Amino acid sequence: MRWRRVVVRGPSMSPTVGDGDVVLVRFGAPPATGDVVLVRWSARPEQLSVKRAVRPEPGGWWVLGDFPEASTDSRMLGVANVIGVVRFRMWPRPGRLRVLPPGVSK
């Protein structure tokens, strides 16, 4: 498994991570419900998104943004393919990201 820095774009995961935050993603790590994940969409294969893993579904994961009013997520695009798990924010406030347990909302 490899690690990579990713710059977050857009407000969909606010307040967990915001536009311009730099996060550290572990590619190939198995996701768990509540993890912040990096996903690719079948409907938009060129687009990568950072979202919250809600539940596994046939063909992928149901994912949502933490700020639903500003998020394009599984409600519009269906299940997503998780390609990595976001483990840490590197900038501007370094630290481990909070995992939400199943059934708990922000």
C-alpha cells in the first residue's frame, strides 16, 4: 500500500476537511463505515472526490459529504469505488481525521 498527499477541493466535507486542506491518503487500505475516503465514480471516471463511507453496497460504497447541502455524492451519482482511505490532515491543522461510528451523524 502506498501513501499520497491530496488537496481537497470544495466545501462538501466541511467541517471535517475544507477547500484547500492537504490530506494523506492510504491507497489500497480497506475502508470501514465512518472513514473519510477518496473515491472515483463510474459516472465520472475522471473525477476523484473525498467523502464519508456510509455502507458497502453491491458494486461499491454508498458515500456522502459531511456538508450535504454542498455535496455531490451517492445521492446523485450512486455507489463509488473507494481507492483510498484518508488518514490524516497535513495542512492547515495537522492531525488524524475523526471516524464516525455506524449510525452516528456529524
